[in-house]
Amino acid sequence: MKIVIVGTAFPLRGGIAHYIALLHKHLSKKHDVEIVTFSRQYPQMLFPGKSQEEQGGESGVASEQLIDSINPLTWFSAAKAIARKKPDLLIFKYWMPFFAPCYGVIAREVKKHTGAKILFICDNVIPHEKRPGDRVLTRFAFRAVDFFIVQSKAVERELVAFHPSAQYRFVPHPVYEIFGRGLRKSEARKKLRIRDERVILFFGFVRKYKGLHTLLDAMPRMLEKIKLRLLVVGEFYGDEGLYTKQIADLKLNQYVSLYSEYVPNEDVSMYFSACDVVVLPYVSATQSGIVQIAYQFDKPVIATDVGGLAEVVLHKKTGFIVPPENPNALADAVVRFYKEGREKPFQASVLREKKKYNWNALVKGIEHLAESGK
């Protein structure tokens, strides 16, 4: 098949760009695949981070930057450029309604001029941080779609409720392979100048729904029973001062290390390799690519019971699942992880479990949907 993927891609940064690079790599083994991405993904005034592009590093995946998310003229010109490629399948990575207008226009225009089928891979149907108009915009985009891929049961439920006639396939989110091999724990800690015996990791963009405030509230209860260090690694999409004040008020400065910058690909393995366990204290979620990064590095996960997290983090097997917004339960799970010596048995389960989160399953799911529409 001739396939065009539309979404965030290098030189733009972030988990979706990593996902699209890997999807391109695996689809390209059997198909002719190209990527079309944004010349401007967000207006700067709406972007909460410091930079929208990778700072250094190489992707190795070529893409055409044809779409300005807020300039409708580029939506039509991008659609014409895609139509000239004569795709059989046009794949969009969909995660928020802000992109629904441009995706909907491009999908309709390409379908008008080619026989291409439209596939949306949905991270969410309605986003965590809801805004007026989300449902209207999402409905506009979805009406142009032939097939959907969902990667958690939570998103599957959302899709079926929102679009009961949707033709879709459930395929679990694959493990990320883009960050290289892990380091020995001692080597990673030496690079980070960490001497603590116990290290837990919170990783990724810091937004309110990710629950860092709950994890910080849990720290004093943990520290009453064990000594440990929390690494908070990722750019703050909000007021970092709220968290630094919370750390100071709870007298946690000597136990929390903040690395409040976007982490380039080549450094990701260092942070995951340095920790014993990854903690995801999310207030809300549908799924999280952070679990798939943790599993790449054979790390157990302690997560909250929101969205599809409990589908991937198997309670008492690959980690612990606790109630959301419950600092005491979260603290007790971390203490239990160490006191009961759970790291090695959980790691052994991660090694077995992650085998089912592979890219070949996703490729087959995409092929199945495309063939069913012929």
C-alpha cells in the first residue's frame, strides 16, 4: 500500500513524534510510507512549553512540514500535496480536538480526489482537559473517518459511546524502542550524581492531570518509613513555582531532584536506568506512553486506577495500582514495593508482559482494517 501518516513528527518533538517515527519504521517494512507534519503545530501563545522542536538529536525519518494548524489555506494545499501521492491509506494520529478542523478538512479533500481510506489512531476521543466545543470539533473530524485504532479499553469505551457505528480495532500501545538500551543502574546514578539507595521516577510533561502534587503530598509518609529520592524529570506545562513551593512547604528539598527541561532522546535511558520504579500518580488518563517507556527499560510501575493504566500495569505483577488522588495509598504502595522486595519479581513479569506490546501487532491491525474496506 501507499500510506501517508499525518501528525507530529521530527523536527517537532514529544511522544507522538516518537510514535510516528516508529510507526513509519515498521510500516515501511512492507509498504511505501511518507509522513506529513506541521510547519506550525501550535500558536506560541497557546503552547505551554519552551520549544516545539527537538534540540539536537537525529530522527532519521524524513517528513514534509506542510500544515499550519491555524491557517486553513495550508490545510487545502497540504491535502492537494497528499492527494498527488495517490495514497491508499491516510493515517492521522489524533489526540485533541484542536486539530480536528485541519484533520477533518484534509481527510475530506484527500478522499474527494483519491480513493484513499482514512484511519485515525486515537490517543483520546475527548481530552483530559476538556474545553467548550470539544465534542462538536471531534464529531466534524470523525465523520470523515473510515476506520479507527484504539489502544486502551478506556478509549474503546469512549469511542463506542461517542460514535456507536465506528469501525475500529483494539491494539495495545506498543513499547517504545526509540531510546536505545538501558544503562547499569550504578552507571546511570553515577552520571546523575545520585548516591541514594532507593530512587523513584516521575517522568514526562508536568500537567495538573498527571498528579505530581499527589505524589509530593505522599512523600512525607514514605519518608517516615524509608529513605528515598524522587526524580521529577520533564518540562512543566504550567506554573513550576506551585510545585517548588509545595516541595519547600513539605520540607522535601533534600529528597526531590527536579530536572525541569525537555529530555532529548539520547538522555531518556539515563533517568529510567537510574530508578527502581516509575510512579504515575495521574488524576485522569486514558493511556500513557510513559508505561511503554518504562517497560522498554524493564522497569516496574506504580500507577493510579484511571483510564487504561490498570490494563497495562498489572497489579501485584508488573507493579501496583492505587486509587487516584490518595497520597496515603500511593505512599503505602511505594513503601510496600521496597519493604517486600518487589523490584526483581516485578521486573521478571515486565519482561514477559511487554512481549505483547509490539509494533507488528499494530501493523497487522492497520492492514486488517485497510483490507476490510476494499
